[in-house]
Amino acid sequence: MKYEKTGLAFEMTEPFVAGVMQKYHFDAAEKENMRQVAARVQKAAAGQAGFWQTPEENGSAGWVNVAMTLGDGVDGLQETYLKEGRLTECYMAEALAGELLLTLYQKFNRRIREKTGRHVARYRFYGAEEGLPLEEMEKAPVLQGQDEISCNSACCLLPKKSVVFWAELTEEEGRVCEGICAGCGRKDCPNRAKPRENSQRYWPDLSFGPLPYGYARILQGAFGGTDEI
């Protein structure tokens, strides 16, 4: 089955850029540089950001499989920065794109409500919980219905700034998930993930396994060697 892409428009506003700078501890002296990178990220992702979903199952309360992406333009921009040895700009693009992807969940939720009258009650991610192993992501139904996002045998999505998940849709107004936990203020939500220790640390813990693509490429450019850092 061929699934239709729903485009998601966005804008790199001054408050958004300022928030990324504060969250990732960029110095105020980098403000103009960050603005320039943000403009390039916006241009790279323009017209490419969007999502696909499978048809809803089980009537008024069911699950849909969703693939969401910023497109491959941001990947190309980061590769350009790396080739030019501009590691700071590459990391800025990584931070901006990651936060931008978070906002797309909220846009997805609003679009679902507009189109169906339902809303997201819960998200489920491959590899994040029992019963949905990461190895199954390659077989995700929504990836079989479009060709802009793919998953390779190493369970890596292409383009890199992409995500695949299951969303539970409901008409019950009391069951509302405002977004994934990183951007959700509902601390009483039963689906909320427990925060890790050292939650104020904005560079991620890189010791648990292979690095995410963005950080791997940035650190590879800085120190040489392979992505397995």
C-alpha cells in the first residue's frame, strides 16, 4: 500500500534558536553563528519535513504506525560542515535538528486531531520497551508503504533525522499525551519515562553503545577513526 505524505511546515524563530542555545549551553558570543546555521538547517529541511501513517485500526481507539522525518537535506548539510572542518557548526546543526524533530511530534498530534477528531494518547518506540524490539523496526508497516525513509540491517534510519513509532489514537479527552516525554510537562502521566541521573547534562551519555549518527560523525571528525567511538 502506498501511504500519502503529510507535510509539516516549521520556522526557526528567534525564541526557538535562543532556547536551543540555552539548553545546549552555547555561549552568547555564538548567537550570530547559530542564527546562520539555523537558517541553513531551515533551508535544508524546507519541503522535506513530514510524516506517513498507516490506516487506524480498531475503530475509535486504535494504533497507527508512523514514520516522521526532516528529510536528507540536514544530513547533507552536516556532512558539508564536517568536510570543511566546521565541527562547531556541525554540532549546532545537530542540536537544532534534534529539537526541531521534537516539535514535529506536537505538529503531528495537532494534525491528527484536525483530520480525525482524535488525538494521541501514547507513543511507543522501537527498542524502548518490551515487546517492540529495535530489530523489528525494519519491518515496520509504514516503511513498506513509502520510499523516502528506509531502515537498514543495522537498524539505522535513512535519512538520519527520522523516527518510526506507534501512536495510540483516542477520542477520550481525559487521555491526552502532549508529546514525547522530553517536551511534555504532564509529570502525572502514567506513560512518562523516569528521568536519568545527571538530567542537566546535555551532552548525552555516550558509553552505552554505538553513537547516534550525528554525534558519531562529529566526534569522528574531531578525533579521527571510525564511528565506533
